[in-house]
Amino acid sequence: MKIFITGGSGLIGQYLNIKLSNAHDILTQFNNNTGNCIDFNSVKLPITDYGTLANVFKTFKPDLVIHTAAISNADKADSLSADIVYEINVTASEKLAELCRKNKTKLIYTSTDLVYAGYRGSLLTEDAKLIPISLYAETKLMGEVKIRKILQNHLILRVALQFGFGLNHSRSHFQFVYEELKAGRKVKLFADQFRSAISIQETARMIAELIEKDVYGVTVNFGGGQRVSRYDLGKEICRVGKFDENLIEPVTMEGVNTMYKVPDVSMNIDKLKQIGIEPKQFSISVEEVLRGR
């Protein structure tokens, strides 16, 4: 299959480059940071350069687009103008959907678990109430809406918190916690913020499996099978890495000055399992991530 990956130098994109290039003909897009894209068939272009994007479809002729390019977190979105965030997260997604429709190409869009109302309890289904409270989450949801309106041959993945080690310039909070614990420094982690955390490696593996499925026109919760807090994740790092668990201080969101308090967007992943995609157990995934470190 010919696969065009947007955001190929990002946290997920670089793992997709490695995983999907084993069995498919990929073209991976980057802009400011190269990541590992230069090790693969790649193209440098801003995701908002719609003329060049159209030319990619003409020359590469992708069967599938995996759209991960975005202003990818709330802090970064808040540091930019709303117009820029909207252009990248909403308008670019709309233009890609139009190009996919014109060229009869399937589109997989990585959205976020943060589109949900995070105060309503655990294991949210895909039809749970949607109340994105940050500009980032709001624009990712708007991207979903644009894609559904334009293109039937789509798959929207509401992706959970990613853990693991970023490649090259990309980094995750998991990586920061690991490095602090390894150095014997204390870390504060929320004990009252819950997610369906999943490793970046598992995300790439599961997307590779999804590509082989004849599934379209649906929105799917995409995460691990266990509801865990940030504190739980830290304890698992200590267990596997043989670090002192006393270095972790459990804290509550009320006790920390953080703008977006989203207590619980852990997700029900029954629909994902019904499609035939089964995430590995949380503890096993952490062990795989830390193996050899």
C-alpha cells in the first residue's frame, strides 16, 4: 500500500515511519524538524501549503493518508494565535479530506481523548459527552467534524495519552519522569488524573493492524485497556526500572497550578476490540518500553 504520513517527525509519526515502512511504500511529511524522516522517502512542506499537498497526491498517489500533523498539545496551542492553531488543526484537516475525496484515498485522522468531558467518570464510550476545554482539544474536534462532513472513507481515532521515549527531538512526559527517577530526583505526579495510557510503540503497531481492516466511516476510542493515573504510571516505571518508589510524590490537581484540569478521560475501547485490535496489558507495554534502558 502507498501511505502518506503527515507529521512524520512527531512523537507518533516517527514510530509510524519505522513500523509501516517494513510492509508498505511510505512518503512521510515533515516541516521544521526532520526527526527520522530523512531515513525514509520524505517530503519537507508546511501542512498548510495546500498547493504542494495537492501535488503530492498527483505524484505519489497514496492509497491511504495517516494525518498526525497538528499543533499537538494545549500548551503549544495557547502560545500561538488562535488563527494559526485553527489553520493547522482544522483547515489543513479539511483540505486533506477534500484531496482524499477527490483522489479516492482513505484518511486516518488522529484526534485526542481530550475532546471528552473529563469530569463525567471513567471508561467513556464514543458517544459520551464532548466538552473540549482547551483550544487544542476544541480544534481537534473541529477537525473531526470537517472530515466526517467531507469524506466517507475515513477513520477517526481518539488517541489516549502516549507514553514512551520520543525519537530525536520529540519527547514525552514519560521520558521526563524516567530521567528524573533514574537520576534519583523526586517527581510529583497526579494521583487523581486518569487516562487510557498507551505506549507509542503500541500505537504504531495497532495502526499498522488497522490498515489491514476494512473499516471506515467510524470514530474509535484508541488507547490501552487499563484506566491508570499519572501516579500509577510513575509507580510502574519504578517497578520495571527498579527505582525507589518513594521518589514519587502523589499530588492532586487542585494542589497544583494547572490551567486545564481534566480528571478522567479514560475510554471504553470495546469498539476497537470488536474491530479486532487488542492492546497489550499496561504492565507489559511498560516493560517493552523500558527494555534495554
